[in-house]
Amino acid sequence: MTLVRCADCGREISEQATACPECGRPFQKRSSAAAASGAWAAPYYEYKSQTILFGLPLIHVMLGPTWLVGFRPACGIIAVGNIAIGFAAFGGVAMGLVAFGGISLGIVCVGGMALALGLGAGGIATGYWAVGGIAIGVYALGGLGIGTHTLQNDPNLLRILTPSSSR
């Protein structure tokens, strides 16, 4: 049995392990038959910067198929991954102050479904200011706008949004 070092925590573990028992880092594993035949192994990619701010890495990238990396999120100041959590998050599911993703949650969000506290923009958008196909917010602009101030119920909003040379 050969021992290898985990790239995250440095613990020695068996090369047969699928993940590090100490920190949970998944390992890309190829069977000896696959290695001999040159068969393709599903790739994943992880990068953590050595710079730490507020207890988080400056940049954390965790990409790969979920059956290989699991539902392990990328957590960092800047996070990129299937699931991303950070001050600036980019991913399938993104949570952060600024979030871009299929489903995004945070203060400023852009995505297919943007659930924001401040500005939300996307197919379905919520937030104080919401712009999207379906927009729900205090100020809502969209195909279906639901809110206090929308093009349908606030005539002043249309004047504010339309540039005018008479001002």
C-alpha cells in the first residue's frame, strides 16, 4: 500500500482512499486497468490561495462533477465552483455579498434566479430593486413586475427611466 500526502492538510493517506479523512479533500482515483489503458478519468480542479483574509482564502476554486467532488462548496473571499460561498461568489449556486450564478443569493445578485436584499437581476429576481422576467421588489421592472413602484402602477417611474431632452 502506497501512502500519498493530502495537498490541503498534508496528512499521509492510502492512495486507495477516495477522500482525505482529515479534511475531506476528494482524490481523483484511476484504477490500475484504466491507467494501463490510458482511459480518461473524470477531472476536477481545486485551487486555494495561500493568502488568508478574515479566516478565508483570498481565492478558492472548486470545480468538477458533483459525483466526484461531492457537494463541497468553494469558500473564500472570491469563490468559484458548483457551489460558491464568499464575498464575491460565482457558481451554479452562489451565495455572497455579490453573487453570480444559476441560483444566486446575497446583497447584489445576477442569475437565473436572483434572490437579493439589494439589487436582483435575472429571469426571476427579488430585491429592493429587481429587474427581470419576473421581478418582485419595492422597485420592480420586468415582464411581470410586482412591487410598490412598477411601470404598471407608478407613472413617475416611467418618466424617471425615460431620458428626456425637456428637463
